[in-house]
Amino acid sequence: MRRQLALGRFLSGWLPRTLLWQTFLLVALLLTLALAAWSQIFRYFEEPPRARDLAQMVVSVVNLTRTALINADAGRRSELLIELAALEGIRIYPAEATDEIRPLQDTRPMRLLVAEVRRSLGEHTRFGSRWKTLDGFWISFRLDPEDLDEYWAMLPQDRLAKPRALEWLSWGGAALVVALLGAFLIVSRIGAPLRQLARAARLVGGGQTPSPLAESGPQEIAVVARAFNQMAGDLARMDADRALILAGVSHDLRTPLARLRLGVEMSGAPEDEVMAMVSDIEEMDRIIGQFLDFGRGAPQEPIQSIDLPRFVAELTEPYRLRGVQLTMSLPEHLEAQVRNLPLRRALANLIDNALRYAGDNQPLDVSVFEDDGLACIEVADRGPGIDPDQVERMRQPFTRLESARSNTKGAGLGLAIVERVVRAHDGRLDLLPRDGGGLRAILRLPLTASSSGRVRMPTVTPGARQA
């Protein structure tokens, strides 16, 4: 069983992965097996008639030679043997008990030939492929059936060779090549539309609207292309409707909230009640903002190269002015390929989540460094953290861990928005436990070519970094 599994893994590693080449190899294998089977069938049924023809020729040569020797004068037999050897390639030698004979090859054609010859010349007939030192087709005969003296007659091998064997092989190879070319053309007609469909699907997955696929070719391919075009059109219309709805939500919800906040602040209610209501209004506004950010889908802003330390310092400055305790660890320069506004939203979400779960009285560590060829932005807090088995669940929208990070408000979209932004940058979001308690949220983004290898800060515990 282990050997079979190892062989299966070995073959799977060498087999092509594309449908085009897998199907082509399968068709090629079937054609090759079919040609081999046809050759064996043709050979099986062709060998008996050919053996009878060869046996008739061998018997005719032996009978003519015997008749010539019997009827020739005793003084001219030597000249007759010389003429047979020179003109026909047939050699005649007397047989002796000490003759060294190599038997014929034990093949089906030879067995059929021997049986047919013995049926005509008698069971005493012997055969060989070499007599003493001479190679050829050797057959014994007697001048008279009652005579015990035997003679050996040698026929050239070319008289028994299969005619036009190379020609048959050439035609079979040419037929196989033509069949393989036809199989490749047939398979490519299936593979090309599938590759176009895969490219269009990737564009749809990236938030783009691909050009309509050609609804031609085989009926099955045309039906798939027509269904995909309809799906892409429906998605494009849904994106347009979503953008229109988001524009209306942004205006219709946030404008009443602003009026409500203004009314609460001017209501003359006790200050603690006003602060509580204002906090609720701000939380509602923030949740609406998260819904809008998540509903926008993939960011459409072009990627540009920015200086991450400067970017992080500018984004965290308003938090510092609000009295948030921030411990910064920034290199002098580190460039990355990012979309400015989406990354700003993602980093702000991480800082807001850290403040919400850790509390305003706990300091936050914000660091920028390079690790394993990626630009990294880390936000580390001293909150309750996230269990390692819950990390992947927290990346999903509308997910919150009430048991671990309780007494908080929100829609559960913060990390989902960050995850979507990071994927759009071809990066990743790592959520790691922090030594001493807390959470390390690390954004890993592609570097620019000019920054690669310029800054390298080892990943150590946040408490060991310089402020």
C-alpha cells in the first residue's frame, strides 16, 4: 500500500496539471494503445498465410534442387551446386552426424513455417539457423524417401524476411502523428475557451468587468460563455446599484446623525448624559462608516509608492493629540507599494480596535519594519487578545468574540475590512499573541524595489523596541 501511494504521488508530481495536456496525453495514450493492438491483431492473422506462402516457396526450392541433383550427371553435380550457389544463393552440403546446428528462433512465425514445411517434406526434416560457421535458413532433405543420406540446403535470410517492414512502420508512425495532431486540435478547442473563462473570472474576482466572452464554438462551451456573460453583467449592475445605495446612505444617515448630535449638545441635559448620548451617536457614525467601507468592495485607487514611516506618523498624530499613549518604533525610510486611502482605513481600524479592547489607559506600540522581504506595520495592544483557534474566524465579517473582548460595541467588520484591504495589496494580516498578554496585528505589504534590503529590523517582543 505504501509503495502504491508513493508511486501515485510520484506520478501526480510529473503529470501535467492543465486540462489541455492531461486530455492530450490521455488521447495520445489511447491512440498509441489502439495502434499497438491493431498491429498485434494484424500480425496475428497475417502470420499463418505468410507462413504457408514461405513454406510453399521453401518446399519448391527443395524439390527443384532434389530433382536437379537426381537427374544431373554424376560428373556435373559439382558444377550444378556451384551454379545454384552463384545464381540463386542456394548452397547444398552433405549432412554428417557431427554437424553443429543452431536451432531456429522459437517464434510463432517460425513454428508455423516449420509445421507447414514438415507437412510437405516429412517429419524427418530438420531446420537450423547456422550450419557450422555459415548463417542462413538451413533445411535438410533426402534425395529419396527411403535413402538415409541427408543433405543440407541453405536459403538466404532475405528470402524469408518480412517484406516492406520499414515501410509499414513508417506508415503506422505517420498515421499516429496525424491522429495526435488531430487530438491536439480537438483538445485545444476546449482548452482555449476555458483559459479565456478563467482570465475573465479572475477579473471578476478582482472587482473588474471583463469583456464579453465569445458565445461560439461547441454548444456546451457556448452555453457556459453565455451564462458567464450574463453573470458578469448582473454583477456589474449590482455594483452600480450598490454604489448608488452607498452614496444615498452616506448622505441620508450621517446628516440626521449630525443634527441629532448638535441637538443633544444644545439640549441642556446633564453633562454625563450628554457625553453618553454623544458617545452613542459617534459609535453609530463609526458603524455606518464601517458598513460603507465594507460595502465599497475592492479598492479602485491606483497603487503608488509611499514612505511608510512618514505615513504611519501622520496617521497616528491625531491619536497622540487626543491623549492616546503611543509608543512608536519607526525606521528612517521604508517604501512600499500601497493604495493610500484604503491602507489608511485599515490601519485606523487596527488602532481603533486596539483602543476599544485594551482601553485608553493602556499604551499601544506601533512599529514599522521589514521582515522576509515585506514591509510590516504592527499595532500591539495589552487587551485580552484572540485565541489562536479563533483567528481565522475573526477575519470573517460580522464576527465578534464577546467572551474574550467584551463590553465593546461594533458590527464586527473592522478586521474583515483590514483583511480585504491587505488582500487587495497582495499582502496578508497576521494576528499573533503578544508576550505578556495582548494582540499583535501585523500588516505585511510588498516592498518597492528601491527599499528591498535597505531596512531590516528583527522581530522582537514589543517591550524591547525603542520608543
